[in-house]
Amino acid sequence: MSRSLIVIPSRYGSTRFPGKSLALIAGKPLVQWVWESVSKSATATQVVVATDDARIADAVAAFGGTVVMTSPDHCSGTDRMAEVASKIPADIYVNVQGDEPLLPAGEVDALIEGLAASPATPMATLAHRIHDEAEWRSPEVVKVVTTTARQALYFSRSPLPFARAWSPSMTVWRHVGIYAFRAQALTQFVSWAPSMLETTESLEQLRALENGMPILVLPTQFRCRGVDRPEDVPAVEAELLQRAVA
């Protein structure tokens, strides 16, 4: 049986929300909500938080989570995950962003199972349908287009695909920023220098496409609602509390 490791990269510094990982939401730090949710995975072998900050490490230890200390020099969560991979062997590594407390474990399972079922595929991610024009036009929303076999063609912050006018009947997809890598693909990915398109769009996944690494894009019903700024906390907190009593 293959071994799958969920890694939650977590850092203290954040331009828009310093200390975000430890921000209290309904009495718990954000990183705890993420860890508790994905720890319900029926597929993953283990869940770890990867950090370079003692404050985050102490908070994770306090709620019983597993911490892997990593270098402070990493430029991205994928680089941090690759260091974890050098310490903990697995077949599949899943990068779960530390600001997605509403991500259900079932979505992580679907991603792992989808990659496992496609042996020739090195990397996979998720996307959901966009039904709102403002969402499609927003540069804060990453869009993706794929082949008929669900292989990513391109990711962009621009409306994708281009259309002269929005129509609700358009089939357009929003990328959900969770990635699953096979071990060899992860090692290869971090060996490449940041690419031109990656730097231009500020989208790390474009490094894979520019270097010819296929990305499988699996459809999901899960709609992103992460914690990017302090003002995001009330809505996320309300939904978490609603789930708790459901």
C-alpha cells in the first residue's frame, strides 16, 4: 500500500496578515483548525506541520500535532514540503495550505486517490466551477483551463479563457491551491529554478508546466474560503461554528 503524507507548511510572517497561523478562530489557532480537518483523512498515512518558527511549533505541540522544523530560507511551501520529504519517506506528498480551515478531509482523499489512480501522472490538484462573473474577472482568483483528459493547459490570474462577454453558461474553473506530488516529481520540481511564467503571474504551479510536467486537475464541489486577511476571520469562524453544531 502506498504511503501518503499531508504537509501543512506554516510560517509566522505574512504580508497581509502577520502571525496568521496562530490567529485565534473560535478559540483555536488557525493552524489547529487545518490540522484537525485534514487529520480526518481516510487515505493519508500521516499529517505534519512544517514550520521554521518556534511559536508555531509550540502551538502545534500543545494541541497534539506533529511538527517538522524546516529551514527559514525556503521561498515557498513546496520547498518546505520538499525538506520534509527528505526526512520522512512517502510515495505521495500533499501540500495543504495552512490558511484553508474549511477544506474537508474528503477532498484531500479524492486528490490522493485521483493521483494514485493515474500512475503516469506526477502531480495533481483541484478546481471548481465558477458561476460568478466577478469571481472570473478577479485577479485574486486563479483560473485554470485543461485538456479533455483534465490535464492542465494553463493557470492565470486573468479571466481564462478570454471571452468578449461573460455568460453563465461558460464552463470556467477556479483553481483550488492544494497539490499532490509523487515523491520523484516533488524532488524534480524544487530542483528547477523559478520560471518566467511563474514569476510573471506569481503562480508556482506554472513552473511545472513550463518544464513539461503534467498536472492532473480534478473537479471538486469545494469552494475556496481561506483566511488571507484579518477581515476574513468572522465569515470563516461562523462557518466553522455552524459545522460544529450541524
